[in-house]
Amino acid sequence: MRAFRFVGAGFDAGRSGGLALTAAGGLAMTEGDETVRQALFLLLSTTPGERLMRPGYGSRLHRLIFAPNDDTTAGLAIHYVRQAIARWEPRVEVIDVDAGPDPDDAWRLVIRLDYRVRASLAPGQLVFSVDLLPIDEPAPGGPS
């Protein structure tokens, strides 16, 4: 029998799908506004068609992977984020969405989402990045 390592570095960094590490090293469900933040992360990182029983769930951010890192791509990213949240996440009110190139990585688009949880009126922020691939260079690990 083969065992897979489930808990790894960065597991409790907001990408765990409703789970958090306890002080004793166990797993616990997240609660309150953190569940909304994790739901937003999952929504933006899911490609439509990827989820069973909800084929439209997700965002179209994956379509930008071969786009240049410019204002047009940033505008599309903002549109895709707003569109996905409007359709799939009624628990939040979008305050602002901004996108632009990462100053340290020319091929990374950084999206900043400011939102408010409707139930608690608590503000929240999610920073999400999309790694873009240069068209004229081979993909990492691919043929050269």
C-alpha cells in the first residue's frame, strides 16, 4: 500500500479548502469569514468543467495563461473575477478588483480583490496570482 503526504508546507496558507491545522497538528474545519475567503480562492482557482455536478463553477482566469502581461490582460482578469463572484459567491460584495504585473516577475499577473462579507460586514482581501507563459519560450519541463 502506498501512502500519500496530505499535509505539506503551506497547507494552512489559505488554500486548504475549508481545513486548517490545529496547534496539536490535527485538522479542523475553518469557521466564519475565513470560509468565505477560502471559497473565493477555490472559485478563482477552479476551471469551469473541472467540478463534478457543477460544470460551470469556476473562473475563466485559466484562459489568460498565454496572454501578454499588459493592461488588456489585467482588464480581462478583473472581468473574469467579477463575473465568477457575481455568479457563484453571493456571500460577498465586491468592493474593488485590481490587476497588474508583478514587479518582481514579468510573467506573473497579480490580482487584488477587496470584498465585504455580507453576513458580518467584515472586510476582506485576497491576493491571487496567475502565472503567464511566454509564447516564445518553452514551458518549464517541456521540450526545448
